[in-house]
Amino acid sequence: MEISVPVQKATVVPKPFIRLMRLLARTLYDDNNLTTLSDNQKKSAKGDSRGNIVMVLDALMRRQWVREEDLASDLKKNSKQVRKILRHFEEEHLVTRYQRKETAKRAKIYNVAVAATAHGREVDNVKLHTQSYCCLDYQHMYDTARLRLQNIKRKLKDELEDKYTLQKYGCPHCNRKYSALDALRLISMEDDAFHCERCNGVLVVECDKLSSKEAVDGGDNAKRRQRQRLQFAEALMDQINRVKDIPFPVYESFPEWEARAAMDARENGDFNTNDPFGSQGVNGSTPMPYLGETKVEVNLRDGKEDGVPSSKPMPQWMIRQGMNLTKEQRGEISQEEKVGGVSEGEVLLSDDNKPSAMGNDNDTYLKETYYAALLQQLEAAQKMNQQESTPDIQSATTCSDRQVGMKSKREDEEDAECEEGAHVSANGAGVEEEEEEEDDGVEWEEG
Amino acid sequence: MFFHIVLERNMQLHPRFFGRNLRENLVSKLMKDVEGTCSGRHGFVVAITGIESVGKGLIRDGTAFVTFPVKYQCVVFRPFKGEILEAVVTLVNKMGFFAEAGPVQIFVSKHLIPDDMEFQAGDMPNYTTSDGSVKIQKECEVRLKIIGTRVDATEIFCVGTIKDDFLGVINDPAAAA
Ligand SMILES: [Zn+2]
């Protein structure tokens, strides 16, 4: 099989996107009706603990394409469980998945690709069956976010106008409460009023109204829920506004990514760090004894490597706030990592490659990941306002600028539609066109 | 919403119904027993449309009755939250009004009736707009939206609203007469 795709530089994800992604993932584990998930979706999401979902999402944000099995083993999790979570992500349009039947040769290409980005290990005994790969889908995620926001807004509005609230009735004598659902039992044929079942007193209409769902639930949490939903809507809106003018981070389609990563490996002969995730090699680089003998059969049509970084990235722990470094020296990832507003130490803790390299204790690792993620969420909320998003915009555009020349080479690729969007956003122009696409997305979701 | 489904029921039949017409007897008893009943799970059984199978009868110890497992197709009606129904008003009072859509009873409380409609007591209690152009009273037909259902083992009761676009009176026989 011949793959001919242009080489693309890896994409740096601006931090507002990451925050938005986190927000959306929250809807998967918050059981209350922050959003308008269907019952089915709710049910399927319920099985997963919050910790697992946060962990998988966090891991995904540090990777591009990853084989789902590898992700599971990196997280030291049951692959079934991880796949289940990924499926939910897919349902929520947070993740793109790619599946194919794998031969030994293809698997090897992937392994080289993985090694090139320095994460994941060589798996020697690859079986010849369907493999699935996954990758975050920021563009689609943005559409989902807008749809979700609209749904919440509508719901809040309905509640405000109490269009869908059940009338409550109370007995002035014995204080017993009823709702409109009891009407049939309460109605008396002698007069027009509702009568208490216990003391036969005439019921009066109560003023505080609850939505029908909450009345069924018992109504205790009504206020809390409404407040939460409002907060969520605000956060979502805030984040959508931040993201609005930033070009989407677009990952290549899986075959492209694989080809590029494999080529990086071949041309550089070492694990190189073009990939934003490459800088993780600093923390624990993966040994690659097989690299020399691997014969990769990827035919890259004069895809020239441009911009091999002149200088090695500095280790994250050496970079300080005031230092005057180029992006390559920072290893680019450093910016992305700071996204959540986390200090370097925490990033190191939650780094996914660390345990596999250092052989950390499983439990400790899980806890660390979970707490780090929690911390990130908390701190992100506080720091979001102070932090400037400009540097991200810059980095995103610089990196996408490099793609522009290469992109025009190919038109016939399968994912033309998705790539089309990438093209637009990568140029940083054609915002209108972008808008159109998004609107389409929303309509389609609703229908 | 209506569904066409297959249900199963164990029918007990007295030996006096045995003989050449056993099957007919079984089916007519099934219709009498099942049609018009309501189960929380499936909703109201509107009509039996066919018999799938009649299993082997089992004589019950101590009695002469025989139990036949019968699988039958039927149309059931199950109201859902969010569903739009057309219903006939059965009772109007100051708390709101009751209406029926086939076997389902629906209550629309006063605050889910448009604000410009006022309750008028009298022989024929009703809700009327200030200009008198729209009137909700007994026997008139309304289109409403279910906002809540109460499902018990043998009963389904709904709460509805007419406070939304395209809801409300669709036909008033009293006005036409
Ligand atoms: Zn009472």
C-alpha cells in the first residue's frame, strides 16, 4: 500500500481549547442535568467513575493519535474500560476514532510512528485483527459545545417562564404536599377544589415551582442544580468566546499522522521533537533498539523535512517564566502544559509517560493523575481570567503557517471535508466560511 | 404514542369451555380480560390484533382449570413526556381542567393555561380570553403537550400544558352549535 501524503508539522493546541474540552467532558460524569444528554447517553456514562474519565481525557490531551490498546496499557487500565470511555467521548463528538484491519507490517509502521513521538512502546506480538486509534477532535468539539450551550439556554429560559413546571399544592392544615400529578386523586366532585387525602382540607396552590423532573426526584436539589447549570453555561459561554477567534487546532487524519511520524523517525534517526509531544521524551525517553533494522514501507512523495529544530528543547524544569527562549527551545509543549494554569511540578506528576518509564506504583500513579487533573480544573478556573491567550494564538498560527504551503498538494484525500476546515482555520482567514460550517453542524445535531 | 407489540399472558379456562370452540373461547376471554387495561410498563392495551401462539394447557392442581400460555399481538398506547396529544375536555374548575385522550387522563393546571385566559364559574365553568374569542369548557377539543407522567403499575396519569405555540383549543362544539 502506498501512502503519499505531505509532511505536516504537528499542531499545538491553544489552551482555551483544552479548557473547553475539559468542560465538555464534565458533562459525561456530572449526573445531574447540566445538559440535555439523552437518557441513553446518561445511562451509558454513568458506569464510569469521574476519575477514569478525567484520566483518559488528560492522557488524550498529551497525545495525538494513539492506539487504544496502548492508551489503556499506558494508563494501566483495562482496555475494555478505556474503550468504553472513548466510545462515550465519540458519542459526545470529543474524539475521532479510526479503525482498520491490521497486518503485521502496518502495525510495525505504527510502532515506528509511535516511537518517533516517544510515546508508547514497541509491541512485539501484534495480532492481526482490527485495531482502533483515537484522537481528540477539537473542531467537532467546538460545535458540540455550541449546541450544548444552546440547549442549556433554552432549558433555563423554559424554566424561567415556567412553561414546563408542575404545579405544587399544599394542605394548610397538615402541611402535606402534592403535585399536579396527584390531581386525579385530589379532585372532589362536590366542589371545585382539591382536597387533602389525609385531613380533607382544601389544598392551596404553592408558589415555588419546580420543573417536572425535579418534582419527580423529590425536588431537594432543584436550586443547586439550577445554579450549577447556570455556572456551567457561563463557563461554557466564556470559553466558547475565547476559542471563537482562534484557528482550530487540527490534527492530521490518522494515515497522514502515521506517515509523518514514521518519516520523522526515518530521517532523523533519533527520537526527535518536532511533535509537540516529543518533549515528553525529556521526562522519560523510550528505548528504541529496533529502529535500525526497521524497514518502513511508506512512500512519501518528496515530502521534504523542513524545520528540523536547530536546538534541542530545554527540559521543562529548566524553563522559567522570564527566560528568553525560542519555541523550539521551550519544546512548545511547555505552553500547552501550562494551559490548565498548573505549575511545572504538577505537570510532571501527571505526566503519562513517567510511570511507564520509571515503573511507578500503579495506585500512586492513578491518584496522582486524578488529583493533578482535579487541581488543574480548579486552578484553571481561577487563573483563566488573568492569563493572556495571545501567546497561544501566536504559536498556533506560526505552526499552522508552516502547513499552508504543503496543504495545496493534496485534494483527493478521503477526509477532504475535515481538512477543508483545517485549511481555512490554518490560514487564519476565511472566518465567515468557518461560521457557516459551524451553523450547519448545529442544525444537523438538532435535526 | 402507539406501539404494536407482542405480549404474553397465562389464560385460565374452565373445562366447560373446552371442546371444538376452545380456541375461540380462549381468544374472546383474552379480549375481555386484556383490552382496555393499563400496565405501567406497556401503557394501555387498545386492541388485540392477532394471536401468535397458544401453548400447551396445564391442569392446575386441586381445580379443574387449565392454564394456557397465549402470545398475542396488540396495539398499546403509552403517553410520553414531550408528546403532543389531542384531547377532549372533561372537567373544568378553578384549579385547571381535566381532559381525556382515549384512555389517558390529563390534567392541565391553571398556571399552564395562557395568562390571558380567566376562569369563569357558573353552570358551564370555563376559561375564556378577555375578548371572549377562545373558550375552554367541557366537551371542547384541545391540543396539549405532556410535561409529566405518573406511571403506576395499573395506571398512567399525565400533566399537560397548553401554554406554548400551536397549543390550545382546536374545536369547540358548543361554539359551532
Ligand atoms: Zn391535610
